[in-house]
Amino acid sequence: MERKKSILFFSVVWVVLFLSFFGNVFGVGLWREWFDGFQRDSSAIVEKTARCKEKSGYSGPLIVAKNEDYNSVMMAEDCDASLLKPYASQYGLQARIITALAPKDNAKLPSYFKKVNVVLSAAMAALMALVTLRVRKLFGLVAAAVFATLVAFSPWIVGYAQNMYWIEPLMFAPFAFAFLSYSYCKSSKKMWLFYLGETILLFLKLLGGYEYISTIAISVLVPIIFFEFVNNKQKVISLWRYAVMTCVVVVVAFVGAYATNFMALSDYYHSSDTALKMINERASERGLSGIRKMRTHAVGNLKTLLPESYEFANRFINMEELAKDRGSTYQYLAINAGNYVLLPALSLPLSIKGVFGEIVQSILVWVLVGYLVLFYLKRRHPSFKYYRSFLWSLHISLAGALSWLILMPGHALPHAHINGIVFYMPLLLFVYMVVGLYIGNIVKKRRKRA
């Protein structure tokens, strides 16, 4: 009977999430056209590679040779291989697979790409449904229903779900695998299986790009900490061995992915020096050396993503002068930090206008809500066995989200329009669990009174 209930619950959650991820039935997004246009420029890399499968000598992802020609070349539905070059920053497993399966007739590619979008949305919905099923087992039906609902209204999860470049299921798979399997592997003394699975998933993710690797790596550690602290009073420092093993797994996966990309480029250029130079130049641009070049993007991103907050800030700071690159680097970093914490965690089905509306739905407010609700649950239920589990999961998840933004400022400055996703891997997911648990307790109390 319980198995049938679980299957039914999984099916319902999967349908709801699929409708959100593929059709955006809940209208999630920063503005009306946001969902349809989200990350079209990145999907264009995969689409262009597929369109050029018969004309290019490189089987990996392709990108425009001159950045200033990006839109005119990459968005065109034809292929001029002379205007393209290998996208050296990654092996591009996703582009290789999608291209290999693509029809040779370019007229059939649009419908083929739509089918890929369906498959990716379905896979992401299934992954999140499995996580929700685990939440139901741990905290009950109401908590799981709240969790799934909040996920369905999360703009960055919804936006990424069908993207052919980012392959969101692989971004969340390392966390999901840890959350679903750690307790079993630990109790059955099969930790080798746990670490092997994580190595494979991280390797596959890194073959499709190194973005957010620090955040994803820490997302593997968070479920370990969560389950180790349930009814356990050990100190967090005693979990150092799990952190070390996670680092080993990440390094092995990274070296494997880097070597695979290096060999593919070396074979194409017939030069290992050229391959190494191309890979490392891209990585350097995304790190500290990219701050000066990318810093003015912080102003543009704030104006585009949070127009109400931009106008409010413009009353006190001359934003137009800063947009002309006339401020100090610290000003741009401060604006960028404000931009990130005010990004929407949710697109609520309400009309809340102005700066207040942006703040209410922001990542900052919802993270604070998670902590405050957790403290409230502890105060009302002193024996709450998940308190330390949630507390340290929130701490470590927050560190994981910030790690990428701090370590790779050259990527963080121009990419606030996509980097909101780091706050879900898995910080906001645990916030949703805490909120769901709180609402579940309210429902239980009312049922008892009834």
C-alpha cells in the first residue's frame, strides 16, 4: 500500500514539475518573455554544433571566432564553418551527444531540439520528484508538497531545466545522489559505491563544463553532514574525513574531464601547447584577472534584472557614471553583491510591485526565512532532532553558493542573470524543506484540535 502511495505521489509531483519546467504553466520569470528567452545564447552553442556536424572537422562544441559577431553568427539557422572555432573551455559532452543524434537534414532540427527540451525537462522533473519523495519519507506529506510547490515556482531551476547547454539534471545529480543514497550506503557499509557514483556524476558534469564546480562539490558534502547530525552530538570538525574524501572525488573527476578535453583539442590542433593555452586562457578570464574587464556589468545587470532597485539606488549613487567605468572596483563588487542577494528566489503568484516586491521574493529574504523558521522550530520543540542537521546544512550550503562567486569573480560579474542557480545547490532546497516542515507542523496541530 505504501509503495502505491509513493508511486502515485511521485507521479503527481513529476507531472506538476514537468509542466512548470517545460511549459512554465505558473508563469515563473523576471518578466513576461524571460522564460522563452532564457539562455538562448548558450543553447545556441549546441544548436550551431548540430547544424555544422557535416561541415566542421571538430566533433566538439563550436563557438563564433570573433565575440563581436556572436549574435549574428550563432543565432543564424545556417552554418559557415569559417566563422567558428572549437569551444575550448570544455569537452562538451552534451553538444557531442545531441549532435551525434541530430538528423542530417537541417530542416528537421527545430523539432529535434524541441524533443531534446522535452527530455531534459522530464529528466529534471524526475530528479526533483525523487528528492521530493525522500523529503516526504523524512518529514511527511505536507512538507514534501510545500517543497515541490516552491521548487515549481523557483525561476532559476525552471529556467535552466530545458537548456541544452547547461544540462541541469547533471548540475543537481551529485547532490540528489548524495541525498538519496548516503544513508543506505553508510548503513550497508557500501561507501565505495557512494563515492564511485559521485565520481561518475561529477565527471559527466565536468565534461559538459566546469561552471559552479566549487558549489556542486560542496553540495555533495551537505547531505553527508545532514544525515550524520541526526540525533548525533558529534562536532562538525569530526566530519573532516568526509570533506577530504569529497575533495578527492572532485579532484579525480576534474582531472579526468580536463585531460579528456585536453586530448580532444590536442588531437584537433596537433599541438598540446595550443590546447593547454586555449583552456587556461578561458579559465583565467573567469578568475581574479577578469574583475577589471567585467566590473561594469554589475551596473547593467542590476538595471536589467532589478529595475526598481536600480532606480532606488540611483537616488543615492550616480549609476550612469559607474556604468562608464569611472568608479572604484569596490563599488562594483558591492553593487554586484547587492544584485545577487536581491535576485528572486521565487516568482510568487502575486502582484507585489516596487522595491518591496523585489525584496520579498529575494534570495536574501528567503534564506533569512529559512534560518528564522529553524530557530522557531527549535524553540517550540527543544528535542527537534533535525535542528543541527538543518543548521549546518544551511551554513555549508551558503558557503558553497558564495564559493563560486568569490573564487570566480570574472564569471560572477557579468553573469548575475544566470548565477542565481548557485543558491539552489542546495541552500534554498533546504530552506524549502524547513518551511515545509513548519507548515506540516501547523497542519498536524490543527488536525489534532479538530
